[in-house]
Amino acid sequence: MTYLTDTLTISATRVLDLARDVTLQLGEWQFHRDLTVSVNNRHGGAPLVYMSLSPDANDSTRREFIDAFAAAMDTPVAVLPCRAGGHLLSVSVSDFDRSGVTVAASVQVAS
């Protein structure tokens, strides 16, 4: 059942277009075999484009990726300790392209 009051203000097609735009900004990273891109039209009540690397990527590749993502988004990397050890490196832009879509990436590194 669809409720008109729950209709999102942005279409899933537009969120996919934004995911494509962000991916294009990553240059060569868009072709990396370990790149994972997730698109969600309602994550925590708002659209989200999320990028990370698969578990097969090593720590140096993860660091290079998050640095490239931060440079593409012109936003600093936040470093947080992980309970499982190591650190979570993340970048988040809460209103990408004034669309209301959050664009984020994170990777976990051993140290």
C-alpha cells in the first residue's frame, strides 16, 4: 500500500543519477574491482549514496580510496576508533548538490 503523505521529495531515478555523478568524480576509482556503491532512497528517513570497498581490499588501498573520496567531495576524513580494533575512516556530505541526498563513504583499517 502506498501512502501519498510518505511520498519522497526526490525520485529514486534522481538518487541514481547523483550516485553516478559521485562515482564519475572518483576518476579511476570508479573502475576499481573492490568498489561497492549502495543507493538507498530512505536510509534514516533520507536518501543515501554510500561507497566503500569490499573486504578483499587491503589497508593501504582503503586509505587511498577514502583520501580520493574526501578530495572529490572536498570534505575532510573523520577518524573514529572501532570496537573491533583499528579505525573507521569516513567522509560524509549531508546535502550533496543541494538535493537533500547524503553522500558518504567509509572504510575500516587495522591501525
